[in-house]
Amino acid sequence: MLLIGAFLLIFIGFIHSYLGEKFILMRLFKRDNLPKLLGSDWFTKRILRFAWHLTTLAWWGFAAILYFLSNPSGNIRTEILITIAVVFTISGLVSLLFSRGKHLSWLFFFGIACTSLFGVI
């Protein structure tokens, strides 16, 4: 059953990112009344895009956790903590790169990744 849940999370992640980009974000970005953060709507658009896709990334992380729980090994704690570290490292990189460091969430994402890795040691 957990593998079905993992599969559904992977599937819905792809659908969420693709359809969200095509039918929500692209249409939203054509509007001329988006809030102008830091002087333009460029930053607003970048934040909306990376936040949208981080949801997909989080779902894929949950899919990995469900996979590990479906076939538990002696190191399930380590597997889950490494999954969390990977998800938050990627989240930090996306935040850092998409916002060019202006959205400070990357600091927290990297902090979560580091604490998760520390939990493995």
C-alpha cells in the first residue's frame, strides 16, 4: 500500500508542476498587476515559480520516505534523515539560485539539511 502512495506522490508531483506551470503560472505572469517586490515583478514571479515547484519536490521527498517505510531496513532512520537532507539541500539551491540569494529561505533550508545530516552521524 505504501508503494501505491509513493507512486501517487511521484505522479501528482509531475502533474502539479506541469499543469501548474502551463495553466496557472504562465497565465498569472501575463498579468500587469502583480506586486512589485524589490522594485519589479521579476522577484515576485521568481518566488511564485520556485515556491510552486518546491511543493512538488516536497511530495517527492515524502514518496521516498513512503518507499523506505514500505521496505524497512535496519537503517530506516538514516534513510529518512538523508532523504530530508537531500530535499532541503535541493530546496535551498532552488531558493538561492531562483532568487539570486534575495529570498532568505535558502539559509533555513540549508540549516535543516545540515541538522538532518548531523542526525545521521
